Amino acid sequence: MDTSRTYDVLVLGGGNAALCAAITAREAGRSVLVLECAPKHFRGGNSRHTRNLRCMHDAPADVLTDAYSEEEYWQDLLSVTGGETNERLARITIRSTASCRDWMHAHGVRFQPSLGGTLHVSRTNAFFLGGGKALVNAYYRSAERLGVDVSYDTEVIGLDIAGGRFRSARVVRDGIEHVLSARTVVAAAGGFESNLEWLKAAWGPVAENFLIRGTPYNTGRVLRMLMDAGAKTIGDPTQGHCVAIDARAPKFDGGICTRVDCVSLGIVVNRNGERFYDEGEDFWPKRYAIWGRLVAAQPDQIGYSIIDAKAIGKFMPPVYPPLRAGSIRELAAALSLDADALASTVSRFNAAVRPGSFDHTRLDDCATEGLSPPKTHWARPIDTPPFFAYPLRPGITFTYLGVVVDERARMILEDDRPADNIFAAGEIMAGNVLGKGYLAGIGMSIGTAFGRIAGGEAARRAAA
Ligand SMILES: Cc1cc2nc3c(=O)[nH]c(=O)nc-3n(C[C@H](O)[C@H](O)[C@H](O)COP(=O)(O)OP(=O)(O)OC[C@H]3O[C@@H](n4cnc5c(N)ncnc54)[C@H](O)[C@@H]3O)c2cc1C
């Protein structure tokens, strides 16, 4: 990091969106400095936890099967967001996924076909060989080869912005403050999901019991500074991607392997041993992202996913082994739940199950009758020992509150003018496309599309 130099493009953050922006700006011939607040071994933010990105394609293409049209992608997005999306920006994202794989490949990213347990997304999602960590490493290698400067352990703590024009950033590294001037800036520093105080301000004290699935470095500091500097915002601070994860997961950075995927094969009860939602409402990939919020609404923000021996082998096991017992009462004791309450919930559930032919690959006819809440598919009596339980907590993946951007990734100000030389990409603007809900793999689609746009536009602006 050369503090005496005025870079053309300063990139705030060091994940997927930041690197896509940095590489694109450098390829356009501009000088670029990436500021990553994590140390080198933790570089890459939430992007290093990812597995795939969702891509449109008109015919089978490298690892993607069949076809997934722009229209189908758009309709899927419309349905999960309930219309809370900006169609123009969403379609830009979707269209860019038709061609971005070639660019990614040119910068060292490799893809692999879906493996067992993820075959249901082989048509829509391209998996990264080696996961997000390999993708991030490939991008850093490519960026450095191109001559992008990278400064790790460097937190952006201040932005000098006046009238929508960026002048410099104040950063701290090794306890020493520096001021860095640049002609343009790309904000790609993630959401505020790891800022527990901000989560509590949005959700109330229940947020105390949330676990953060990704990086501890996405504290929303850059987002807050942009808001304070007059950025127009989009998104509800309580909206985000929130799934049910194993309650034994670490507070931060547990990643994908802590997700509990057996909910639709059994029942889920709360601290009182009571069921609270239809576990078989729809296919798990369409429902997993609602269970974090459901658990967040329960007493003490805890739930327990309970299955019997019949479910074993039918889901991807999380990293923690389940609690195991020979009877439901013993399982209750292992979970410190009231044994009478849990036994009564299980026997009422079992009595309500109507005969059907179980098929986890389709919306089958195994349902309960006369039970509230019902279980509408894959309902089978929980009667075959041993019995297993996973404790569940809400796991925040990322938040949707962000800055408004236009189709050139320019940050929009409160008076609806585009900022002069400030661009945004990735989680920090994902709320433009994702008002609520989630479509697996679209986080990386948004970051890749808008990262590249932001890098190109910043390069053009810096050269003007
Ligand atoms: C466990 C998990 C699995 C996921 N799986 C998928 C998946 O398979 N597919 C998918 O599409 N999405 C997935 N996501 C979501 C995906 O990670 C995000 O949508 C995407 O990575 C966002 O990229 P980004 O570059 O905006 O943010 P990030 O990759 O989080 O990068 C933000 C960067 O900003 C840095 N930073 C933050 N504050 C500062 C500051 N003040 N100064 C300097 N640097 C700062 C951070 O250190 C980090 O490097 C997953 C998320 C998690 C947590």
C-alpha cells in the first residue's frame, strides 16, 4: 500500500464482488488498490464459504444440465422475493450469468458437476471446484498477476465524501492510521451481518441468540459511512438470508457444514416440545431459508429437529453428530426438554399421519390429517429407534439493507442523483435485487455481475 500515491480505483473489501471489480478495472488499464480488513489467511469474506452461482443458459453448458432461461430465472426470483426486486437490475444480473463463466475461467476459476445431495440444482447452479475458497484464491492470484495492489489487515474507518464525490479513505493498519486518496471508489465491503449491535437494533434482544454463518469482518462499517454520507438506502434491516443451523456451531464463520438439512424428514419442536410449522411444506431447497426466521420467533430462539432411524442416509449430515437415544423420552432428557410434552407431541403427530407412499424426491402424498400445524408432505410416524435430534439456532448468512445503485453500479444519493465517483457491488447493494427471500446461488451472481460493472465504470470514470 503506497500512501503517497493517488490510485485510480480504490476497492473497499476483499471478497468476490471486490475482486471482480478490481480485476476488471485493472484490465482496463487503471491502477487499483484493494483494501481487505481481514488478515491474508481469512481473506475473501463470505465468498470463501460459497459453493456455486446460479446461471441462465439456453442449452447444456459445461457443468450445467438442460436449460434455464432468463424468464424462468426471473420468475423464480419474482416468486421468492414476492416482487420486492428491481426488475432492471435483476435482469442485468441474470443476463450476465450467461457469459460470466468464461470470464471467471479466464481468471482461474474452475467448475465441477453437482455431487450427490446437490443434484437437484445441477440445472441451475454451477459449482466451483474447490468451493469459494478456491475461487477467491484464484481471483487473488489473477489480480496480483495483473498488478492489482492488495493491502490486508487494513480496515476502512472513514470516508471523505462531500456532495456525492469521494476524495479519500481513512484506514487503519497495525494500529496506525493512513489517508488514501483515489479518483474513484468501489464499495464492496459486505452487509452488516456480523455487527451484533446493529442486528440487535434491527431485531431486538432476540438477535443475541443468532449465529453468524460467515466472516466476522462484515460489520457494515462501510455501509454505515455511505449512509451517513447521503446514500439512498434500500431494504429492511431485518431482511436477509437466515437459515436454521446447528446450535453448537461457533458464533462466526461456521460455514456451510453447520446447516441442518433433515427438517423435512421429521418434525421440529421448540423449547416447550411443541411443533410450530409445516416441516413438509415444499422441497427443502425452496424452504431452508425460512427456517432461520421461524426459529428466531420461538422462545429463546431455539428449536430441535427430530428424526428417527428411517431418515438416516436421506440427507447431507451436518458436521456435528446428532444427539441419539433409544426412546423419545430419553431423547427429551438429552435435550433438557419436558419428556411428557415431547412424547405427547410425537404421539399426536404419529396418530395424525395418513398412509401414503413416501418419496422424498417429489411432493408426495404422505401428510397428516387434523393436526395443527399440518405436515403436508413426507410425513411418516417417528417410531423407529434410535431417535436423533439436532438443536437449531437462527444462522444469519447476509443482510439485505444496502445502498441503491443504478444499472452502471453508481451509488444513488438521497436526492436521486448518482454519486460522481462512488460505485457499489455485492452484498452492500444486494437489496436492490433481493428485497426478501432467497434463490440459491444468486448472491454470487449479483456480486459477479455488479462487481464487473462497478470495476468497468470506475475505470472509465477514473480515466475521464
Ligand atoms: C456459509 C455461506 C455459504 C454461502 N453459499 C453461497 C453459495 O453457494 N452461492 C451464493 O451465491 N452465495 C452464497 N453465500 C452468500 C455469498 O457469500 C455472498 O452473497 C457473497 O459472497 C457476497 O460477496 P461480497 O463480495 O459482497 O461480500 P464478501 O465476500 O463477504 O466480502 C466482503 C469483504 O469486505 C471486507 N470488509 C468488510 N468491512 C470492511 C472494512 N471496513 N474495511 C475493509 N474491508 C472490509 C471483508 O473482510 C470481506 O473481504 C453464502 C454465504 C455463507 C455465509
